[in-house]
Amino acid sequence: MTEYLGFLHSSDEYKVMALASFGKPRYVAAFRGIVRVGDNGLYTIQPLRLEDRFGPARLKGGPLDQRHYGIAHSLQVVLEGTALGIARWLHGAAGLDDLWLAGGAALNCVMNARLRDRGPFRDIWVQPAAGDAGTAIGAALWVDAKERGTDERRYVMDHAYLGPEYTDAEIEEFLVWTKVPYRRLANVAEEVADILVQDRVIGWFQGRMEVGPRALGARSILASPTRAEMQGRLNEIKDREDFRPVAPVVMEEHAAEWFGARGPSPFMLFVFDVPADKADRIPAVRHTDGTARIQTVPRVSVVVPTYRRPELLARCRAALAAQRLPADQFEVIVVEDVLADGPATARNRGWRAARGTVIAFTDDDTIPDPAWLALTGRFAGRRLRGNSLRPSHVAEMVVTSALVPPLSVFWRLAGASGFRVRFV
């Protein structure tokens, strides 16, 4: 179907999803004749005969009309209905409340949202590299389990920053070699905000590259969403079709207000309805169907630059448990300082991996103070309103004393407290 509509097979399926928003369900009956759902969660695909059913195929780069929009829309409707039917069967057969998705179809964020809103499962998680390339993650986890000789599961995939990264020195060396002008920003967040307010576009490059098809703040293009023309301008910069939407990033604590989100959505794999009172304020990121494919980021990132020192972890856990800020505003990043060549390098790695607007560091020379993060959160509320996208305030966290548990106990306790913990 992707190729029939003039796009690249096994590559441009996301374009068909975007195209669907412009059409009407004119061909639903035809697609239901092609995709037939049986019992026990099974389905079959009948012979396509697309040109016999729908007329001549669109040539690559050819014009798009209502026939193409209608075909894409009808296909999307049948995909969603088929997925819902299979999900309902699976829920009844398995008796579980959580659904995990992978595979190329799981990158269809409109289908994922339909499963979230109308399906029987309490929670849905989608692997951020859900296409064929993501099988490498499963292979790595399988090898890891074999090497460790245990089925214990410690890895939690709550970020997609698994690709290569470059140090400041390597980046500067490349800039010097290419003879391009450059300068260091004195205050990254404030200067970036000033640039965005001027309706200018920023290429954002930091930390490890994302795995999967979504740009999630490591290799991203940033722009203000307040003018509708920005969507077309970004598509022109990226040399892509003008019907393609662009996606917003929002702090988790504001996601419900701006997009009706009921929890984190860190991978841009679900769409949300833009409320009517917000639609005119962010027209560049509101698709023609009134939705937006959002990425949420936490308010506070807590970086622990070592997990080889269990006494520090114990104190850190106690401090986190004492905070009054909601747990969904935190992420906890634990850095392996041995591999990172010492705590200083570990802190830098943690900073690059962090997604919060405030970054708190722990260290092994800190003084106990369980109220530190709450004070930082209140400071952040005054300091980081408006357009700030990265930290304006980076500080050292001060933690409390506690008994020393082993590493595995710390990790479980932190997770049980509701904090998202990840290792970099």
C-alpha cells in the first residue's frame, strides 16, 4: 500500500499515517474485505489487487488528491479496528492488564492512541525502536541474560539514548577542521529561548543519539510552535512533504493542561487531542485532525554519578523518598563512574543524558539535607517559566544519611517509590 501511494516501501509507512488525516472513510468496506479477522487473534490478508480495487497507483512525487487521502484514511480505520479486535481477544485470553507493543505497526501512534483510549488494557508501552532495527535490543538483552546466567530483569527502557556520542573536545576539533564560525553559549537555556522567541530555527545536538525513528532531544530541530507557518518552514528545511506534521515537546507537569495527557509519553508514540482553548496558541504542532504527537520530559533529573558506592545510593534514596514533589516529575539517572573514568566525567555523562529542566547532581562529599529537591523545585517554578528548554540551574544535590543497602535493594526501593531509574 505504501508503494501504491507513491512512497518508499518498508520505509515511508509513517507518511501514509499522516496522509490519512486528510481523507474520509470511502474505502473501508474494500479494506475489510482484504484484512479478515478470525478467531483466536488471527487475521489473514487477501490478494490485494490494489489497482483493480482503487484505480491507478500514484507515481512517486505525483500530485495527491482526495482518492489518495481516502485510501490512506480507510486503511488507517481498518488497521485501528483490527488492532482493537486482536487486543480485546488477547486481554481475555491472557488475563493481564498491561500491553507491550513492538514491530513496525507499533510506530503508528494514531493506532496506539486508539488502543490506549478504547482498548481493554490499563497501560500500554511501546518500544521506541519498534521497527525491524529494534530487534537488536532484544538480541542484546538475550545475550546479557545468557552471560549473567540469570533471568533477573534489571534493565528498564525509559529512554532511547543508546547511540553514539561525542565529547566537547571532539566536536570543537571538527568545527575547527571545517572552518565554520562557532562560539560557546554562556547560558544555553536563556540564549536558546531568545532565539526561539525570534521565530528562528535551531539544530539541537547533545549526548547520545536516539535509537529508533524519533528525534527526542538528542538530534532534534527546535522551533516555536506559536505560528502556523512554522510547520511548513520546518518541512521545507527537512525537504519533506508539506502534509507532514511536526511534534511538540512538553514538560510532564503541563502535558495534561496542553494535550490532555494522563501520564508520561517520552517516545512520541501516542497522539493526544489538543484542547480547543490551546489550539490557536500552538498551531504549528496541531495536526489537521486536531491531535499532536507529543514527547513529555520530566521537571527534575537527579543524576547519581556512581553506583559503585552503595552508601551514596542509600543516602540518595532516602533523600528522594523525603521529597514532596510528585514522583512523576522526577527521573533518576545512575552513571557508572568506573567506566566513565571518574565522578567528574560521570557527572558530564549524566548531564547529557538528563531530560529535566532542572538537573540535580549527587556526589560523595555532600551534606545531608532532605529538603534540597523541594527547594530546587520551587526555585525552578520561578526560574524556568516560559520558553526554557534546557536547564537554567544546575546544582549539586545534598542527600541524607541512611543505612547502607546493597545495590539491588537500592534499585528496587527507588523503583517502588515511583521514581523512574535508568542507568547510563
